[in-house]
Amino acid sequence: MPTIDTRELIIDVARRLFAQQGIESTTIGDVATASNKSRRTIYTYFKSKEELLEASIESEMKKISAAMKKVASEKISPDKKLIKLIFVRLRITRSIVRRNSGLHSEYFGNMWIVEHIRRTFDIHEIALFRSIIADGQQQGIFNVESPDLTARFLHFCLNGLEIPFVKGVINKHKDEEFLKNFSEKLILSALGANKSK
């Protein structure tokens, strides 16, 4: 039976090749050679290059999810947790985009794959936000009418901030700490945060 380690190795090698050579220029043969596996082994795990590309994108999304879950499990107040979660998400996204910088235009050509994978990520992110907001509501820290709608709104606002944050245009003349403090005031104010709690 194939091992998970081999599958992960193939995904990692493919991701690096996609970033270095481009998606179109990378073949299953290239992945086989670079991972020191046979083409047959690659096809044991992946039916096509598209499936391998999907797995490499999903692997990157899992890194973001894992970091967010780690923050969500921390024993800190909901207001601090929410802000930390947002900035961990933005920083890891920026790191992933920069590491795979050669793929921007090609990823847009394969946007259906990204959107398909992102749906699952989005559901989990909204659930994390909802849980933190509801917890803050219970503790009297937040004052919102609907934790669910607030979580969805926050999620879609965060999606809109990704590209400006990655490109550095949102905080062009200010450092990241200023942006974090500014965001904290803005977001917590919108959530009706009670700082005395």
C-alpha cells in the first residue's frame, strides 16, 4: 500500500517545480525524476497533472488552516485571538504567495481549482470566526446581532485584503505593527468590543 510520506514528497516536489518552471512546462516525468520515483508511482497517487496541481494548492491551504487552528486553540481572550488569527492568516498567505511567486498568472488560469479548494477552507475559516465571536459574545466582550453574519462578513473582508496585504500597498507608508493596531481598533470597534472586560 502506498505511504502518505511518498504522496507528500511528490506533492512538495511538484509544488517546487510548478513554482520554478511553471505549470504548463512541468510534466509528470519532471516530477518523477525530481522526486526519484517512477512515473508509475506518480500515477499511483495522481491520475493527472491537474490532480497533482490541485493537491499542491490544497497542501498550501492546509498550512494556513493549521496555523489558524493553532491560534484558535490558544488560551487568550476572544478579542486578542481574533486579531491574532487575522494577521497569522495574512502573513502566511503572503509567505506562500511569495514562495510561489512565479505562479501568479498561471494560477489565475486554473482559478477553478483554487476556488474549488477554497470552498472547504472558507467554510472552516468562517466556523473559526463564528466560534471566537460567539465566545466573545458570551463573555460580554463583543456586542453583535449575529455571530454567523459577522463571521461571514469578516471572512469576505479578509479575502479582499489578501492581495493588497501581499503586495504591501495597504500599509505602504506605515509598518506592519501600525497596521495591526489600526486594524485592531477598527475591527474591535465594529464588533462593539468592551475593553473593560
